[in-house]
Amino acid sequence: AQSVSQHNHHVILSEAASLELGCNYSYGGTVNLFWYVQYPGQHLQLLLKYFSGDPLVKGIKGFEAEFIKSKFSFNLRKPSVQWSDTAEYFCAVNLRAGGYQKVTFGIGTKLQVIP
Amino acid sequence: DGGITQSPKYLFRKEGQNVTLSCEQNLNHDAMYWYRQDPGQGLRLIYYSQIVNDFQKGDIAEGYSVSREKKESFPLTVTSAQKNPTAFYLCASSMVGGPGDTQYFGPGTRLTVL
């Protein structure tokens, strides 16, 4: 069964610090990878996704993620965080199994940015 | 204004009662999903449906039931067989249910069983 691991459950950073949130998945086949974000009081929404092509994908608000197939990883990065980035971040893996898609989310990482 | 609506936002029920959570979307999406979100466990898939009148169990379907009679609606019933029903429930939809689809989420329903 596929699984998604997010290693950092709670991260506290000062504004302007660099961010990297780890995400690893366990599945040997073709995957699509996502990062979703849940800002306080708001709906869960897409930050960025990898479908195919360039393994370095850019998302909203200056976030990017790199798909490294050999490491089964899809880490999220941002060079300089802002207070408004305080949120919970979820990595997700999506694959097709038996004609239906199967979506698995990680447990989430809570990011707190201190002004 | 397109989106996904879930009602109610907060729901309280007595133990042993079935309860149905509503999810409606006007995005014309084929696929819909129900997740349960618990602290420290992330989102876990309960049921999903890629087409009207068809749905599949997710990872934690026991104690839950769904129906998909209309494209716009995917109600979730939490039955008395669900051992630990108190949780935050999220509904989502996506265009066709394909692997590259982005899922769009509703605001969620917080269910508390007393």
C-alpha cells in the first residue's frame, strides 16, 4: 500500500528564514504529487503539483518543490518565509489503481512563522 | 460563485444515532471525495466517487456510508457502527478523478458525538 511521510510535524521559523519541508512516498509506479496548504480558518487549497516534465515545480506565493524520483521525495521549499505563510501543509500522492485513483495524504506539517 | 459547500459547519449528535453530512458542488466535477481529518493523522480517505451511482471505499470506510444519486451531491452518513466518529470531515471534488487532478475542498463539518 502506498504511504506518504512528512517528517517535520511542527516547524517554527522567523520571518525571512528559508523553509524546506520533507515529503517521501512509498510507491514504485507512476505518481502525481501535490502540496496542499490550509491557512487558519480557510479551506484546504492547492499550493503546487507535479504531473510530468520538469521535476522542479513552482507554485503560488513563491513556493517550489522538487521531485526526486530516485529518492521518492517531493520536498517543499521557500527561500524566505513570511508571517502569512503560517499554515498547515500537506503532501499528497495520487496514483491510478484498478481504474480508480487513490489519493493518500501525509499527516501534515504545521508551520509557524514568527514576525 | 462556484465551489463546494458543506453543511452544517458544526454538528452534535448523541452516541448511537446515525447522522448525515451534506456536500454539494457546483463546479461540474465528476469526482467527489470524503476525508476525515484528525490531529496528528492528516487526511484519511473514507469514500470516493468518480461517477454518479458509483463509489469506492477508501482507507477507513467502516462505519460510514455514501450515495451518489446526483453529480452535484455526495452525502456521507456516519452510522452508529463507527467507533470513534468525533472528527473534522472534509469533502472534496475534482474534475474527472484522474491522477493529475487537483482536488477542491469544502470548508468542512466538525462532528461531535456526545
